[in-house]
Amino acid sequence: MRRFATLRRAGLALALGAFALPAVLAPAWAAPPPPGPAAKTAVNLPSWDQLSQAQREQLIAPMRDRWNSSPEERPRMLEHARRWQQMTPEERQDARRGMKRWEHLNPEERGQMRALFGHMRGLDDNARRALMEKWRTMTPEQRRAWVQANPPPPKPDRSDRPDRPDRGPMPPRD
């Protein structure tokens, strides 16, 4: 019974965090909502300076934990933050859409995308466009054959990080 109460409290905390964090973060990094009915129903949340210390801590704590637990990832995290700050609101929205698409891919599709984008890194803009056009016209069997001929780059070795099992690349945080 005691275990059930602990699990229930943990579930409630997760649920509250899942709803509260996006609500607090969305206005800070999202593009302004388009005018219309959705904009009228949007909740007005305060600016950073108007947040309470507890709200600020709630936003910063996950990042602090990631920073402290992964010293080898700090350069990558700083680079992601720098690139995010340089993006226009439209580029940020495109990045969010890409992450949502990635989340809905099955493992085979993710492998194909890793192979495709790993191959595209070495191409110029015209060759990338041509490859994407060709990819769109391929059948699933042709795509599988292409991936076999052009395997994705190897995943980074995470054996030295027992605290973080291999879950693939970490998505950018909004």
C-alpha cells in the first residue's frame, strides 16, 4: 500500500510537470501565435523577470542536472544553445516540427533518416536537393536497398556513460 502511494505521488508529480513545464516554456521560446481565435485563448504568462524563484528553478533544474551529469556533453550543449539563440522564430518552428516528425518515426524509418542525413552532410546544396527528390520517389524496397548501400554513420559509444543508456541522439530542448 505504501508503494502504491509513492507511485501515485510520483505519477502526479510527473503529470503536473508534464503540463506545467510546457506551459511555462512555450511563450519563452515559441514564435508569437498567429492572430485569430487561438491567440485570444492563449494564456498570458509572465516574462522571466516576473517569474517566482520557484518557477525559475523548475525551468532550470533539468538543464542543471544534464550539465552536471555529463561533463563531456557540455561543449555540445553550449553549441546547441548558441545555434538556437541565432535562429529566427521561423527556423525554431521548423526545428520543432522536425523533432515532432522524428518522434513519430518507427525504428526502421529513423535508421533510414540517419543514413540519408549522414550521407547528405558531404554533399553540396544541389546534390542534397537531387538526393531528396530521388528519395521521395523511391519505393520502400528501394529505400532499404539504398540504406544498405549507404549505411548510417556509427552511433557514438555510450558505454562509458552508465547513467545514460543509448537512446539515440538527444533532441534539442525547447
